Amino acid sequence: MTMLAVFRSRAQALDCVSRLRGEGVPAQAVSTPKEAGVGCGVSVKFEENFLPRVLALLKARAYSSHSGIMRRVGGAFKYL
């Protein structure tokens, strides 16, 4: 299932993508959906089976602009 790590900072989102890819996690930067309510943020898209690794990186880096994790439910994204 597709998931998103939502960021308000483009630079921090791209840093996260780079670090995840460096750890072998297939991730990509995508536009944040309007359901996130963060304006024109950037999100990191990844598959749910990588969630533990993504959460570990988010905790270790303590990104100040990270605003949550969303999961695709039906045709929309919802915060966990």
C-alpha cells in the first residue's frame, strides 16, 4: 500500500528521499495531496512494507518540517 511522509520543506523532503534511497528504500518526492492540509508541501512516497525503516530515519533526523504519515485509503490519503 502506498504511503506518504508529509513535509512542509522541499529541502528536508529531498534530503529524506536521498537518505532513504541510500539505505535501499525505493522512495520518491511527490506533491503533497490537498488532504494533508499543509499547502504546497512535498511528500516522500514509499510502500508500506518500508514503514519501519522510514519511521526510524524520521526519528533519527528529527526533521522540523515533517508533519505526519499518510496512507492511501480508497482514492484518498488519510493520516495515520
